[in-house]
Amino acid sequence: MSEKNLVITIGRQYGSGGRMTGERLAKELGIHFYDEEILKMTSEVSAIGEQYFRLADEKAGNNLLYKIVGGLKDSLSAPSTKFDITSPDNLFRFQSSVIRDLAKEESCIIAGRCADYVLESAGMDVIKLFVYADMPTRIRRVMEVDGVDSEEAQKRIRKIDRERKGYHKYFTGLDWEDMTNYDLPINTTKIDLDQLAELVKCYIRIRGYEI
């Protein structure tokens, strides 16, 4: 068994099945899957109300101005406990600290929240997935899961994808949908969860992990 923790991060388009992918893989591998749970954990660690993290969750600190490259490292520094404690940048620092601690303590799967960048920038080994699908598939999944019509599904997809893209750009300086930023981009349009899990497990073994 590999001594190092198996840490998988999942970037995902809304409606692509990214959360289901993470949950299924976690169950198959016998490890934890973290998505919104990170917000609660960060709230407990920081003693800042969870609502602050929910309001800032995967949204850019400033949708109009992206950070200059020199300012990106500041996002990974120790969080402040002063007047700017609830600023988007500081909330991100608290969250990043929790993500790094999780990766140090256990094998796990983490969805979104720039976890790939946060962990790689700290020199940690991580398997970076990006889950996507064609628009008709995404619309159908959002309609089924959220119980909305086609028009509302498309509206949610555009809004949430836009927020995730801006959030990723703001805190990493990288293009969220640039597949060269990931180890294994997966198109879920034509494969089911069983096939997807097998695909990822095969890749994990290739990377040298015994599972």
C-alpha cells in the first residue's frame, strides 16, 4: 500500500455529474468525499459564521478585477484574524488551510474550491480531475436533480458555471476550463457511473497508488 495519501480533486461543470462522480469514487475507494462539508468545517475552525462561507462559496472576491499574479500567493498565506476577517480573500485563506490539513491527514476527494491549485501550490501530490458533459446532457441532469424545466436548467448552468469560472480565475489566475490544468478531464456524456469509476481507478493505479 502506498504510504502517501491519495488525494483527488474534482473540478466540475454544473450538471456534469461531478458530485455523483466524487461520491461514487469515495464509496468505491473507502475514503471521504468533501464538497459543501468544507464550509461547515471551515466555519468551525475559524469561528466565523457558516453563512459567510456560503455567501462566498465558489464566487470571485471581485467579479470585475482579477488578481495580479503577484497577489495570488497571498491567497495561500495564513488567514487574518483582524478587521478583514470576513473578506472573500481571507475566507479563501481559511478554507485553503482546511483543505491542506485534510489532504495531510487522510486520503480523500475534494470537489471544487480551487483545491487542485491550493494543494499543488503547497507541494502536495494530487490527482486532478475535471468532469464535463455536453449541454443537452447537463440540462437533462439539472432538470432531474433540481426539479426544474429546461429554461431554468439552462439559466442555472450558465450562472453557476460563470461563478465557478470567475472564482477560479480570481484565486488562481488560471482558466477553469483549460483542460491542460488537469490530469484527467472526463466527458460523462456517454459513460455511466460504473464506467467512470473504473476509468478513474485505472488512472489512479497508473499513477502508482495501490487501491
